[in-house]
Amino acid sequence: MPTLSDLRFGQVATIRSIQGEPALVQRLCEMGLLEGESVTLLAVAPLGDPIEILCGANRLSLRRREAASVHVEMLPSAAS
């Protein structure tokens, strides 16, 4: 299953699950990354880490290793 770290610029996905260390899962959930939420990749730092996502009305920055804990379902792009 793809993860948040697999998204490309502008791609939209729905969060399906969060796996990993309990402290990391709790922290991500407290930031608003919950199952069923829609996320969009907004930006990637010049060296590839961190990434910036839009989740609801919140803009969040995550390290790629943290984003790899969030399993998503890719949504079809609006352009197609």
C-alpha cells in the first residue's frame, strides 16, 4: 500500500491507516492525520526532506520517515 512519502507534488490521497511506534502514531493523530482524511502534497524541501502537506485546513511538515508510517489510497487527479 502506498504511503504519504510516495505522493508527488499536487497528488491527493485519503489516509487509510497509520502504523509504527505508538508515540509516533499518537503524535500524527494529534496533528490531525486521521483515517479517512484527505491529504495533498504541497511542497518538498530542496534536498527532499521534509515534505509539506495539506490535511483539512492545516499545513503540516513531516520528515519522510514519519510520512512513511501513513498508508494512503491515491485519489484520481482532478486534471484527468
